[in-house]
Amino acid sequence: MRSHRASVTLLICSALVAGDFLSVVSAAPPRPETFSIVAADPETGEVGVAVASRVFAGGTVVPHARAGEGADATHSFANTTYGPRGIELMARGVHPEEVVEVLHRHDPGHEQRQVGMVDADGNSATYTGSKCLAWAGGRAGKNYAAQGNSLTGEAVVVAMESTFLETVGKPLAERLYLALEAGHSAGGDSRGKQSAALLVVRERAGYGGYTDLAVDIRVDDHATPIQELKRLLGMALVNDYWNRGWTAFTEKNFEEALRWQEKTAGQAEGVPNMLPEVLYDLAVIRLANDDSAGALVALRRAVDLNPKLADQAM
């Protein structure tokens, strides 16, 4: 312990002699040096963010999104006020490029920041300050902005951009994940990996339509966070479809409910721990659509998979 303290003391003294004490102090806390992609799907009304980093719980700092307005990702010595302030400005109709300029006027440390923004119409901007740690940079286009710092190289953001553009037609959450995975495969964060997160919002997307959260998943600390995020995304997509179906059912829009619950059941085939309850609700919704035979088929399979559901069906 004493030798450790002596080493730290020697390090600080050396920094003082070199006139570099502030850089040692500022380097102490973990910073969200990372890579991210923000994106919008104007056709579905969704906006979202995917992020990966070699820090604990990067998803608590980087992603911000508000349905019908926009999304942004802030990292590299992050000023987390960029999130809500940026979205508020986009909600007022300010173009993302102008939003970045406005935020910088009130932030003397903006040369250390990195941010990507997209509004609900797909207008975007990415900014990398001159004092971000190399490699740092970004790319932006219609409906997306990809950026990162402390990366292995430019190939990371190139891979995110190209993958996002090549996956048109897939759900936004899946496109964001695939872009993040591509960035990781291209080298990712030069320091390694620890956390990842994915956030997608859509008006009335949450359970019962009470919130706008379509997908909200985080991996705070994991040896393989990208792979773990993929596992969670499989369940999150089931949950998103299920919420659509059940919300429509509670609003007595039975035909719409059936459309989404049938899709939920198909998605849940790959998620065994969710399938029994999905099938149970499918039985309820089929019955509401006057399909008693189909309801019985779904119910029997649900009970076979989880016998405890038999009590609920009584």
C-alpha cells in the first residue's frame, strides 16, 4: 500500500514539474469516450440512439431521445446538458447544425466535446471538437449521424454509416444495433469494451401507450457488451410488438391488436422465456376476434410451455 501511494505521489510530483498537473487530474474520472449512432425513421415516427464504450454504464450518459422531436448522443468529456437542451431546440424547429452552434456559445469547453444529433424529420449533424482524443470524427447524412473518439480508426464510423444505409426497411432499433455491431467489428473503442445501450422512442410506444419508450436497453458492465445487447434486443423487439398489440386490445381495436400479436408470437419463437405469455395473450386476442378455434390452439400451447398459466386461464 505504501509503495502504491509513493508511486502516485511521484506521478503527481512529476506532473507538477512538467507543468501538466491539470491534465493528470482531469484524466482521473472515466469519460464517455465512445462510438455512437443517432437516427430517425420519419415513416414510423421513431428516433433513437445506439452507443458502446469502454466505461461503466455509458448508456446513463450518452443517449437522449424524445418522440416526435429528435435524438442526440453526447460524449468525450461529455456535457450532458447537450442532451435535453439539444432536443428542446430541435423541438422548436432549429436545424441540428444550428443547435450545435447554439450549444457551443454557452460552453467554453466545446472543443473537448463530441455530439451527434438528428431531428424527427431526419435532419442531422455531427460535431467533433479539436481536443477530442484520437481517433475522433463522425459522418452524417439524411436520417443519421455516426461519431466516435478514442477509436481504432476512421473505419469504425465508416462501418456504422454504411451498415445503417444498407439496412433500410428493417426496424430502426435493429438498424441501430447492426450499425453499432459493425463499428465494433471494425475496431471500436481503442481501449476495449465494457458497456452498450440502445434507445428508441415513438409516440405512445410503451406499455398501455402511457410512455413513448419503444426500446430501452442497457448493458452497464459486461465482457462482451455488444453480444449481450443483441440478446436483450431480441426480447425488446418482442416486447415492442406486444405493447402495440395489447394497447390496441385495451382500446378495443381488436383487428389491429390481432395483427400485432400474431407478429409478436412469430418474433417470440426465438425467445423461449417470453413465448408462453405471448401465446396466452394471443389466445385472448384471437377470441376477441371471434376465432375460438385459434384461441384454443394458442392457449393449449401456452399451457404446455408453462403449466402455471392454466390457473390464470380458469
